[in-house]
Amino acid sequence: QVQLVESGGGLVQSGGSLRLSCAASGIIFRIYVMGWYRQAPGKQRELVARITSGGSTNYVDSVEGRFTISRDNAKNTVYLQMNSLKPEDTAVYYCNAALGLGLKTAEYWGQGTQVTVSS
């Protein structure tokens, strides 16, 4: 059974920092592309950051330079370090694991963790 368990969300003031963690089980973690998505009230879920099995990263423009995604394959965990947080970063953050399998993609989601940034 695959599980992605996020932690580290909470309430923080504007300009503050949080670090999200996502612990994975039931998958061969090191071969998966891991991502963090977020969904704010009334908005569509959007990709925030992604890290490949080889360690390449990409970010949505709005978080570039403020957020850092990293992974520890020994701990089956992916992290999102969020600095200089802004009220517009308020959302539920979801961990995602994806693996391309030819024409299909194996994809799993965590349950989400709330991040609230007060002004």
C-alpha cells in the first residue's frame, strides 16, 4: 500500500519560513519524480516544485528563489523549504509521486497539509 504523509504545515507570519516534509512508503522512492502542489480556496491545484530521480528541480515562477525542494532517498522523504512566505502562499500543499510507465503514469498523492501565511 502506497502512502505519502505530509507534515510541517502551519500558521506563519508574512516573511517567515516553514519546511514541509513528505514521507513515502510502498514505492521505490528513488526512481519517482516527487513534487509539491498547492491548492488555494477557489483556485485550481498548481505545481509548486518538482524534483526528478536525478535531482533536477523546477519551480513555478512565483516561488523561484524563495522555495527549495530536496529529497533524501535514504529516508524516502522529500522536503520543501519555504522562505520569505507571502499571504498568497496560503494553500493546502500536497505531495505527489509520479513515475512514467510507457503510455501510463503511476501517480500518488498525499492527504495535504495546510499552510497559512498571515499578513
